[in-house]
Amino acid sequence: MAHQIARIRISIEETRRKLLSLGKSKALTDPEVIKLSQHLDKLLNRYEALRRDYIYTLRHKGALHYENYSCSDRNGCKV
């Protein structure tokens, strides 16, 4: 599962870069921009679901203690 999370984070960053670049050259209401933005939303939702499931699994296996878990918007969640 950790491998899936890492792969989706890479996809998120690539899609963000594409969206920022596209947003500079096209209107934010352009269908292509909207489609890419919706794709990014789906990736982010999938990432959050995987991350939540991963943390839940670790906690219930006893491998994760609350004091060892930290999360920030900038660097993602670390165990």
C-alpha cells in the first residue's frame, strides 16, 4: 500500500504542474483546464483514502503509535 501511495503522490505532483502550466495559457473555464482539474481532484481523493486506510491498518496492527505520527500540508504524512 505504501508503494501505491508513493506512486499517486508522484501523479498528483505531475498533474499539478500540468494544471499550473495550462492555467497560464488558457482560461480557467476552458474545458481542458476543467478536465485536468477534475482529474487532480480524483487523484487527491484517492490519495486521501489510501493514506487513511494505510494509517488505520498500521494502528490496528500496533505498528503505529500516535506519538510517532506527524502530518503537515507541506511534507505529507510521515510514520
